[in-house]
Amino acid sequence: MESPVKTRHTPASHDSGNKYRHLIETEEFKELIQKKKAFIVPVTLFFLAFYFVLPILAAYTQVLKGEAFFHITWAWVYALLQFAVVWIGGIVYIKKSAKYDKMAKNILNKYQKELGE
């Protein structure tokens, strides 16, 4: 049975894809991706480690069961720190992503004539 929805690929849309393929092969674009990866990968690994350490420490060790201050255990301190880490991480990511967006805009402006936009 034939699908009721048919898609047409026009030569113009195919040509646009080739233009963007050329763009992603430029050194500027590769540098942008490299910088983004250099930030995102370590930060993601830190967040994952930071969040998964709490249940592991709480379940298998006595480290977080001690009193930190005012009858609050280290488990509560660690758990509350997770909120701070989320907010700080979000603020840092917003600031860094603005720089990446600016770099991407500069790349698009540089190759605007080639892209035909």
C-alpha cells in the first residue's frame, strides 16, 4: 500500500543542503564544535558524577551520616548543594552559550553570500 503523503525534493532544497555541508567543513565551524565539546563533555561528566555519588555514598558508606552542623547531616548538605550546582551550572551555560551563538552568527555572516541568504 502506498503512503498518502508524498514528499518532493526540489533541486533548490538539495542545493541548500550541499551549501551547508560545505559550511560545516570549514575550519571556523570545526573550531566552534571543538570549543563546545571541550565545555559540554567535562561539565556533563561532572554533573553526572556529582549526582550519582549522593545515592552511592548514602547507601554504601557512613560518610554522609555524620552531623555537619545544627543537627543537619552531611547527606542534607550534599543534597542541598545539588540545587546550588544546578543554578550555577545553568548560569555558566547561558553565558557560554551566548559566546557560542555569537561565534555561529559570525560564521554564518562570513559565508552568507555562499549560502545565498
